Amino acid sequence: MGKKENKKPEPLKIINFPLETKSQERAKADQLRSVVEGHLKLYEPGADNVKKFLDVLSQRINRSLATSMVSCVHCGLCADSCHYVLARPDDPTMTPVYKADQIRQIFKRHLDWTGRIIPWWVHGRYPAGDDDLNRLKNIVFGTCSACRRCTLNCPMGVDTALLIRFARGLLTELGIVPEGVFNVSRDEWETGNQMAVTEDDYLETLEWMRQDVEAELGVAVRIPVDEKDCDFMYTINPREVKFDPRSIANAAKIFHFAGERWTLPKWGWDQTNFGLYSGDDKLGGYVAKNVYEAAVRLRAKRIVISECGHGYRSTRWEGYNWADYDQQIPTESVVLTLKRYIEEDRIKVDSSKNPEPVTFHDSCNIARSGGITEEPRWVLNRVCSDFREMDPNRTENYCCTGGGGLLSMAEYRPLRLEVAKIKAEQLKATGAKQVCTMCHNCIDGLTDVIKHYKLDMRVVQVMDLVERALVR
């Protein structure tokens, strides 16, 4: 009998991917405002970047970070919760503890007393140079979607995703970031939104959608902009303007039938926030403050956030801390708004209009980091005839594989799709023809999974299904 071979995964090439700086060089040559004013950091190859890294680490470390740095007992339970590990079980570099250890070892050598005295005992080490920092970049940006599933399942309460974001933020200060992350950050600093949508394009798209909805319904419909004293100010994802304006049309249609007094702001409409992904609290605060100040300027009674995972987490929770801004106006996901409309009989829905089997994907930033799990299910059970849960679900659901900003980082796409087989298997097992999510980022992530693994299903949002179920 032949000897059975144990196939080991090929070593990850992405660990040694070089730093791309073409976009940084163009930004410097163009003297962009964000560069001149020091908001957007550029890589300086001749600088002592290790010293800079350690200095910023010392300045930014806080109690919660230090607790996660020292509390890990290396039990390995986090590995069972990570889709990277489940897809590559023989690769120890995929474990959350390995990824966190890359920054933990530097912390121990630089700040922890044991690492300063006996570094070999606690595996403390300093980065040797820029090559080590670039390797760290590839690990914390390229091998983790920051889904926080490992955090949820850690018996010691170690927040590995917090450490990953912390390391990303330190590297962002040095300009040692994937080119896609740099480009999106640049666009947010320069234009106030992550896809560099101009004001003219934004307003023209809204008018286009207004005309379409009006033509469909045969009655006057408004998509108001910058109106004051409304019941709520609606914020959206730039993807809706640039690639998916039907979601704006669906929202306008539902708000019309509900008799809602609402508005979009002319400035401060982008709820997405790449500061969450890059670890740049200053960028996070700038983008979030644009939204908060728009709501105050328009005297809105509430901020309603369209279906966007990291937009919800950033605007509803994290942004107030990043911007050092007191929460003056209530903030909620549009799914809660839809639930209220149905509860209060402001819209009528018929579940028979959605007969195809539907399953629900919990966005990591909305379920695990945002606390919304039951509300979308309440809505779906009233607008769909055949709703099926995937397993696991709610806070234990697997990432769409596009989280953590990975959709912007083309160099890491092959690994992202390789480990997506865990999500593909989960989707396939439901037998559903539609997977519903309340996150635009997840739409793209799940669409990639469906195409790559040739699944017979499509992605929809809660808003799509509610609009389809409307009784007019």
C-alpha cells in the first residue's frame, strides 16, 4: 500500500509582497491638500521608521490594548473560530494568535518590563527594519478581515481585532499600507467620501432616481436634499451613488409610502469610514464629524444609516470617540426604521411577493460589533414566504470574507477567495436562492464568493425585499 501523503498548504507569498508607493508618489507630486496639511502620511524610505513606529506605539497604547497584549494564554481556541484557519488548518500563520503575536512581541520588547529584561523568555523582539514593518503590513492587512469572531470566542477576553487595527494604525502613520487603503483614505480626506463622488454626480444621481420612482408610481415623489427640521437625515454609502442607485430609489419609494419627512445632506452624506479599517482615528473622526455636523446643521431629529456594516459601526458607535463628539442626535440603522414602519402599519407588506427561499448573512460589524441580530429577522419573516437560517448565525456567523477593507486590496484577493470556501459551504447548505444582508460591503464580498464557487444564488438587501413586498 502506498504511503498517504499529508498535503501541506503552500507558503503564503503575500507575506513578502513589496510596498507599492506609486499612488503616494503621485499624491506628493500633486501637492494634495491632505498631504500638505499632514493628514495623509507618506512612506519615507530614508527615515528611521522603526523608531517612529515605536514612538507612536508608546503614545497610543492604552489600558484595553495593554490588557489584550498581555492576557493571551495561547490556548488556541481562537483558531477554531477563524475562517482563515478552518480553510488552511495546517498553516499556523493563519491563527489569530500568530497574527496578534506579531505586534504583541514588539510591545513586550519595547514596553513590558519582562520583555525589556528577559526578551527571550517572552519572545519579545524589535523590528529589524522597514522589511519587517512591510511584512507586518502584509500580515495585519492581508490575512485578517477583522471580523472579531475570535474575540467573541476568546475565554480570556483578548480582542485580537483591536490589536490588528492598532497595528494597522501604527503602519498608517508611516505610509506603510496597501495601495488600495491609501487610495481610499486619500479620497476621503480630499472629497469627504470614499469613492471621490463629486457633488454634481451625487445630486444628478438623486434626481435621476427621483424621476425613475415618479415614473414608476405615477405620482409626485421627492428625494429632498438639505431640508431642515425633518424627522430624520438619511446617510448612504458612496457605492449606492456610483454602482447601486436602485437602493436609493427603493428607500425613496418606501419613505414615500410611509409618509416620512426625511432628507439627505448635500455634504456629510457618506456614512462609510475607512478610518475603521486603516486604524486612523483622525480620518475616522473627520468623516464621522461630517455626518454629525450635517445632522445638527439641518436640525434633524434622527440620523438613519442605510444598509452598511462598517458605516453603521463607525457612525453609530466608534465615530463619537474618534471625533471626540457628544452624541446629540439619536442614530439608527434603516432596518430599525423599516421595522417600525411595519409595526406601526405605516407600510403594508405581502410576504407572498417574495416566494423564493431566502437566508440571512449577519454582517460582522452589525451583529458582532453592533448588536443588531433580531430586527432584520423580524422584518424578513414578514416580507418573505420562505426564510431559512444559515448555520452558524447571528454573532457566530462567518465573515463575508470582504471585511476589514480587504475588497480594496487586490493583492490579497487570492487568499481571500481561498478561505472563502468556509462561507461558500455555509451558503450552499441553506439551499436558498437568495442571501440577504444589510451591508453594501457584504454584497460585494458575498457576490465574489458566489461567483468563485459557482453557487446558484444571488445577493439582496433587506430594503430590496421590503420594497418588493410593498402593498401599494
